[in-house]
Amino acid sequence: MKKLLILGAGTAGTMMANKMRKLLARDEWDITIVDQFKTHYYQPGFLFIPFGMYSKNDVIKPKSDFFPTGVHVIYSKIDKIQPGENNVLLEDGVVLKYNYLLIATGCKTAPEEVNGLKDKLWYTDIFDFYTVEGAVALANHFKTWKGGELVINISELPYKCPVAPLEFAFFADAFFTERGMRDKVNITYVTPMSGAFTKPRATKMLGDLLEQKNINLIPDFAIMEVNNDEKKIIDYGGAEVKFDCLITIPPNLGDELIERSGMGDDMNYVPTDKHTLRSEKYENIFVIGDAANIPTSKAGSVAHFAAEILEENLLCAIEGRPFTASFDGHANCYIETGYGKGTLIDFNYDTEPLPGSFPFPGLGPFGLLKVSRMNHYGKVLFRWIYWHILLKGKEMPIDSEMQMAGKKL
């Protein structure tokens, strides 16, 4: 019996377990997925919790709900990978053998990487919303907050869901306006990037939205430390930004098991061929989702599009054929802009977000780089799609490769 081993049962790992179980003969292939946690989190939903639009119950389900019949599930912490021996060692000493390994261990926030960030003001005046605990704590804080300097700070790149901090800023503007206290809240968006986003056209559009909503933008800010006593963040050049409430997007790092295995870069991401999704060093190891060091967004849409490529290339590897699929870095993100509206961007390694219609040329119904109510509905609908279609590895009417049809150059 040949063995396919999947490490990580988040978005990417769960999708691949569903896809490969359908393709690989059960009398020939054993598929095992390993994860230390039993709860699955709908991470895009964390954004909605601080503003009372979602509760914790809206973003969690048992992981067991999404595993297909015929996949062995092991709930255990992973000690390390021994790629030279085709072994994975679990924390309890169990050794798992594999013929092919899929690494889908994701990434996580690491607030301890910034001096003073996770100090005495943590979850009293300093919050993240990239964990469910942080999002819930912030929701409780906002219930009684009287206003002041609200600072949103991105610590460093890369981080999960690059548009989420912007969405938070837009939501905050609407939230405090609707509560009749926007004049008491000064919102400042502090980023290490040179603008609101990384791509020129999207940066222009999103920067204009920040300006329209009276949200201050401070670019090129590389945070060095947080001064808890004086309530300010300080960058390496000496610039300071004072806050009453700090919303942090902490540094993101790959799983520590990648470091223990000696397989990662300096941020614990696995060096991965950006087109084939195979490990740059090991022929029978593939990487998907946030665990890979490929130069694209760490977002669920990337994992979804990449899963279709990996599905095909893994079959090629198993059957001894040349790879027939190539990942183009396709990413697709709905961006909430507040007041029941949103925008949408669609891009890849080589093409920046462009205006147009999506997914059907000329018809939409979604508008690229356009603020509309329909785009907001797309974001809201995505939660149902995520639980019922994406995680279960079902087909979507969207090409994994980015299409130029419907886009305006």
C-alpha cells in the first residue's frame, strides 16, 4: 500500500485530502492527514467579529465535518519531518512513513517578534484580529471604547490576507460613524509598504478610499518596538505614532516544525517551485497554501487555485509523467469597504489588478476595482461557499488560471 501523507488540516490540507481521495484508488493508496487541532476556523470571518457582524460560533466548525470517508485522521502535534528517510515523527514518538508528502502547515501570527507588542497592554489597548481570541477581545473592547487614536499597524510582509487590514480600516470608519462617534475617532493606517497596497492600480484606488474616508496613511513604517508606557509605536528610523487603541497585524511565520526539520527559510516557509508547487529540494514533497514561500498572497483563494494545479502535478509525479500544470500565482480577493459595499481584485504573478467584470466578461456580476453592493454580497456569500464547496474539494466555475477576458488594460 502506497502512502500519501498530508501535514495540516486547514484550508489547503483539507481541500487536498478531498481531491486526492477521489482520484487515488483506495486499494492502492492510504491517505493520512495530521493536525494537532480539532477545530476548523473560517479565518476571513475574524474581520467581522470586532464590529458585531459575526460571533465566534459563526467562524468555527469541527474539522471532522470536512474529511472524506477513507482518509485516516491523526490529531497530534508533529515533531519534525525527516525528508531523507521519508518519515514524519509525531510528538508522541510515532513514526509515519510516506511515498509522497503534502506540506500544508500554514503560518501563524508571532506578536512576540516585535519588542513590547505582547506586553502589559496586550488585549487591553493592543489587539490583533487574526486570531479568534483577539477578534473577540476587540469586540468587547469596542463596546465601551470612548474614542481616541485608533492605529492599524502592519508589522512586516508577508502576512495572511493582505487586504484584511484595509477592510478593518474601512469597517472601523463605518462602525464609528454609525455609532455617532466618528468625530471622536482618528483612524491611522501605518504600513511598511510605500502605499496602501503592493500593486500600483490597486494602491491608487485603495489609497483614494482611505483619503475619502478621512483615514490617515503613514507608509514606509518599519516597526521596531511598542512603548507600552507612552502608548506609541516606533520605527527603526525613529518615527513615532501615538495610539489609544492599537490594532496590530503581527509578523507571520511558518510552523516551527519546518524549522525543526531544517526545511525552511528564515521565516520557516518551505522553498517551493512557484509554478509546480513541488519542494525545491525534495522530489516527493509538495507544498501548498501559506506554508510555501511562493511570491503571492497568503490567502484562501491562492490555496484554492493552487490546489487544482497541485492535484494535476501530484498525479503526474505518481504516474512518472512530466508536469502538465503550472500555477500562475492567481489570487482573487473581495474587499469590504463599509456601508454594505465592497470591491474586488483579481491578479497573478505577472498581472496587477485591473478594472473590468468578473467572472463573466461584460456581465459580471462583480466589478473589478469598483465599489458596489454586489461585491459586498460576494464577500458574504463566500462563507457559505467556503464551508460547503471549497473545503470539500468541489469544482468552482472559476478558472484556476487568471483570465484576461473582461479586464480593461
